[in-house]
Amino acid sequence: KIDPFSYKKLAVLFDGIELARGGGGARCMTCPIEREDL
């Protein structure tokens, strides 16, 4: 397993077909998984 927090930058690759399955564009699918409360 890779610890994403052990890198300054991390790129996640996915097939282009996943854009349509995600219901949006690449930007929509890159929302933070974990973020501070608003």
C-alpha cells in the first residue's frame, strides 16, 4: 500500500471512461477526500 500523506505531490491515474461514470469531469472527481470543517 502507498501512504498518500508521505508525498508532497501525488498523481492518481484513471481510465477516461471513469469521468462519465463519476457524473462529472476530472475536476469534480478530484475533490479532497479529507478536508477541514467549514
